[in-house]
Amino acid sequence: MDKLPPLNALRAFEAAARHLSVTLAAEELFVTPGAVSRQVRQLEEFLATPLFLRGHQQIALTRHGAEYFKAISRSLNDMREATSRLGRRVQKQALRIRAYTTFSMRWLIPRLSDFHARHPEIEVSLTTSLEDVDFDREDIDGAIRLGDGLWRGAHSHWLAPNLLCPVMSPGLPRADAPLRSPGDLSHYTLLHSLARADDWAEWLTSVGALDVDARAGTMFQSSSLAYAAAIQRQGIAMAQLFLVEEDLRSGELVKAFDFVLDRGRFTYYLLTPSDRPEKPQMTAFRQWILERAEQPGESAAR
């Protein structure tokens, strides 16, 4: 037999077997006891075997009935749980956010558990990309981007200062090449991020170290990889200070020099579309991230 029995008959049998009572099963299923009895008999006819021993105002499972109840109760419980999980997911409010890899790994993701704790009904979908944001073309609710705060078709919300400073492992400097001035950087490997290819040139120009080749060294796809290489003593990385706060606090990284270049308006912003109403879940996320960005210790510049 490869056909499935009627689902209503299975539910009636499972409830009656669990309670060992037609009356209690009927109450649970919001039907009459006669309806439960008819469904159970329909299942017995389908299976061609009795499932209950029927006495005066009481029932007991037959051997086949007990085996069948054990098997189908697991399946029905799995169905109930799957339905419940799906229902919970459907009820959640989806929020689609796009950000940079390094910002996501080093700032946003470590703090997302706080957002989930405050807003368990919101399910965040986080993607990373270097591409420009187009809210008209893309199905996203918000984005974290680097720029001057002026984006067409978007509201921008300032997040953190863009302060540049070279960082390294405290064990990197060599006795034969002390770092007394920025010009001494020519004796070390500079670690670059493809996403921020001009950072070294900007910083070196600002300190007047024009003899240091700002393009020399090792290029990485993201700043996060450059920071990891710096921790492993592979060279000196140009860091955005608020993204290496934990490394500076722990001592895994130290500043190579004290001079910090402030890029001013050119920094990180949360963008939201300006040509459509803001979704409630986006409002919650915006308020949360701006609050977290303002908390003491959340930015090395504060």
C-alpha cells in the first residue's frame, strides 16, 4: 500500500490514541465524538485492521494501533513543528541591509545581537558589496556607504568619523629600522586595501612623507584582510581607527605614529531611500545604529 490515508482521519486517530478517549479527542479537534469515531473507522477500513479495542465508555490500542500511533505521532509532531517554524518566519519583518565587508565584520556584526534582542520580530538580511547603491534598482531597505554625505535619491545619516592612522603589531619594528618619523616607513611593507586604495597616499601627503612610495607593498581585497596581515607582522596597515578599536585596546595592534588624518565629511553614512516611506523595521534599525554609534567607546574619535 503506497497511498496516504486521509489527514483528518490520521488527526482523529492520533488525538484519540494520545488521550485514549474519543470525547477528549473531539474536544481538542472541535468536532463531535461521533465525527472522531467515524474518522477512526475510516482509517481502520483504509488500513484493513482494527486500531482500537472498544469497551464500555473506554478504548485501548491494539498492538497494530500502538505501533501505528508511535510512528505517525512522530510525523505529525514534525509537521506541527515545521508549520510553527514557518509561521514564525513569515511573521517576522524582513529588513535588507547592505554594507562593506570590513564594516560588517568589525563593527556591525558584533553588535547585531543587541539589535536582535531589542527587535526579535525583525529578521535582518545583511549583504556586502563595494558597488554603488541604487535604491530604485535594488531590493534593499538601507545601506552603509563611504562618501561625502550627498547621495542622489537617499537620506544620509552620519555614523562615525573617518580617522586614518597607520597600525602594526607591537612586535613588528626592527632594531635596524626604527620608526622615528613617517619617512622610515620606506623600510617596511605597506598593507593596502583595494577598497581604500588612496588611504596611504592621503596620509603620507598630509605628513609630508613624499619620499615614501604610497603604492608599494601588498594589496588586499578588503581592509579587514589588511588588518589581519598587520596583526601577523606582515607589514603596516592604514586603518580607520573606529574599526580597529578592539585590536588597539587588546594590544594586538598599536599606532605606528600618533598623527591621525581626519577625512572630515568623507566618512561612513547610513543611507535610506528618500523617494518612498521608511518601513517601520528600517526606522527601528536606523534609530538603533545611530544610538550605538553615539555610545562612549564606540568610536576611537570620541
